[in-house]
Amino acid sequence: MKTIKQLQSEYGISNITMANLLNIAPSSYCDKKNGRRKFQPVEIVMLCEFFEVKVNEVENFLTRDTRNANNVNSA
């Protein structure tokens, strides 16, 4: 399973491009990608469609507990 962070890196897509896709600020996207905030369900669907993956292929990312994001190593 992969994270959105890994998929973005593999595709070589900038944070600005990803933020534009989701229609959010780049800083908000970075917070979500790094686990400091949660993606909204509609954003998860958009990301999965963009990367052509199923939700269960990024399940570890989608279910990750973000309450202690500062204590979690980057994924």
C-alpha cells in the first residue's frame, strides 16, 4: 500500500498542482499530506481518481491517526 505522498512523488507532481486539483491552499494540502490535518471524503475520492487507485490501495494513509502527527515519522 502507498500513501498519497508516495504517489505524488512517483508521479513528480508539485504540491501546488495537487492543491489546485483539490481547490485548497498549498499549505492546507501540505498539512493534509503530512498528516497534520485530515482529507475530506470528497478529496480522497478526487485523489484516488487522479492517481487511478482504489481507496483500499491507500488504506493505511486514509485511516492513519493524525492526532499525534508531530510524533509520527514521515510516511
